[in-house]
Amino acid sequence: MNPGESALDLAAKRLERAVHVLEQRLAEKLRQAGAEAGGLFDQDRAKLAAELDRAKARERELEEASAQASVALGKAIQEIRAALGAQAPAEQ
């Protein structure tokens, strides 16, 4: 203890040091938490991007299947009309 320092001064200095150490530890914990959260965000973003890619691929597959079904339906309609047209004069 310095000659001019009281017990209260020493206690205040110890408290200041303790608060400083606490602030440093808290800052480190916040940095760690931020790094972990950033990593989780990156993982979520990557997962969502992959899901979006799969959804877009599935959409293209469905559009192609729809186009094929439309063509097949058009052909079936033409065949039915042709068959009905061929039968219509015979029925008269």
C-alpha cells in the first residue's frame, strides 16, 4: 500500500482491474459467439441455396413433363377428332 492510499483507494483499484478483466472476457465471448453465429448463418445460407437449386431443377423437370403431356394430349385430341370425323359420315 502506498503511503497516500487508503483501503478504499486500494479496493477501488482492485474493482477497476476486475471490471477491466471482466470486460475483456465478455468481449472475447462476444467475438466467439459472433463467429459461431456467422458460421451457422453461412451453413444455413448454403443449405437454403442447395434447396433452391433442387427446387429449380424439379421445376424444370415438371415443366418438361407438362410440355410432354400437353403434346400427348394434343395428339390424342386430334386422333379422337379424326376418329369421330371418320365415323360421322357413316352414321348419317
